[in-house]
Amino acid sequence: MKRVGTKNLPAFRIVVADGRSPRDGKFLEEIGTYLPLKKDNNFNINLERADYWVSQGAQPSDTVASLIRRVRRTVAAAA
């Protein structure tokens, strides 16, 4: 997750990055956003791209993994 936004108003971009790069440094692809202060529907993730990167060996952080699980539940409930 790459932090953007202002002081006291955090926003995060969910990105695919090399593990050696810094938190807010160079990344390979942006696959979503997360707004922690927003009440409902505070994130969006391109699930197709997330699955692709995980299949290529990417390891999501704990927070991103929980967001991916939430997206999968909402997609399963909608279908």
C-alpha cells in the first residue's frame, strides 16, 4: 500500500511493488485504492489483476489480503 493524501486524511493506493522498494517508492502497477476514514464502500480493487499478480508470486500484505477476501465475498454474494 502506498500512502497518499494529506495530514489527518489518509488515503492509500493498493500497488504491486518489488519488496526491495520503499513504501512510497517505485511500483509496478496500481490495482486499487483504500480510504480508511470513509464509512461504507471505502476500497476498490481490480480483482482480476490482483489474482494475476498473486499467481506470479506476489505476496499481499495482511491488510491487502483482508481487502481481497472482502471483495471476493461481495462478488460471491452478488452472483
